[in-house]
Amino acid sequence: MGWIEAICGPMFSGKSEELIRRLRRASIARKQVQVFKPAIDTRYSGDEIVTHDDVRMGSESVNSAEEILAKLHWRTQVIGIDEANFFGQPLLEVANQLADSGKRVIVAGLDTDYMGRPFPPMPDLLAIAESITKTLAICVRCGNPAKHTQRLVDSDELILIGATGAYEARCRACFEPGFPRQELLDFAAIGQSSATVPD
């Protein structure tokens, strides 16, 4: 019997770490494991899943969800898929097809985007998954549990590859959807006040 396990949460919350932990346990149990990641995610490595703490696991890079099916070995029993949010809605059908064929499918990805909106395909994956794990980060502003990914780079692109320096974890109260405009205004005010200080 196959099934789907979904691991979701903001950046810096340990999603990839939890994915790697489950895949390593499956390997210890002598299951045939295959791991996939999106080819566009080259932040740390092109052929590994890498956590922000530099924990690594070999993986195969694919350009689409459908390519997972093409690269799947017939003996594979457990499939790990990282950064689900980069694959879009086609991942939903692929994960379902794999689970229906008797595979254990473990998918990790963001559940909300930089605006705080549900980030496809994770909301639909959560609806069909047999198991859901929600990970939380620590808000860098106040230290409370963080469920949001705050974008620090001024861009309207939905998918913007980045890590520390481009994003940070924020709680509900500290999160500013999109780019933090207030921070930008604070910097401008500081610059103006320093410019008017007499010699």
C-alpha cells in the first residue's frame, strides 16, 4: 500500500532536515529510496538536498514533476521530493500516481508564499496526504514561533531563489506581506536625519 506524507512550513523551519531524517530511516530499513529536487534550486548543490545547517543527502535534479516518473527506478519503494512549491500543480497528480502504485511518497515544501497566501501545490497535497507535519521556525524579530517566510528583497516574482539574506522567518505579528516597506521607510528616515546633523 502506498501513501503520501507532507512536510510543510516556512523557510528555516527544518523541512528538508525532517525529509532527510525520514529517508535515512527508510534506507536503514533496507527500502529502496530515490530522492528528487527541482533543477532550478542550485543554492547549495545541484545534486544534493542540503539543509541550512549543511546536512546533505544525494538527490536527482528534475525540471518538472513529470520527469520524476521518467527517472523513477522500478525497484524504488520510497520517494523523497524536496521544494514541492517549485513544481507547481502537476506534482499533485504525480504524487497521487506514485502513491496509487504502492510507493511511499514524502514531499516537503513551503505552504505559504511571500505574501502569506497558500502556495500551490502544497495546500492540495495536504488535502490528499495520509500524514501531515507542520514545522515552525523561530521569528528573528521577537523569538516567537514563526509560520511565515518574510522576503527581504524587493521583487514581485512568486518564485525567487534565495536563502539567508533574501528571506527570514517571521511570526504572525511581525510578518509584513511582500517586501517590508516599513523597514525601508525606517532606513530612509535614519539617512535623512543623519544628513541634517550640523558639523
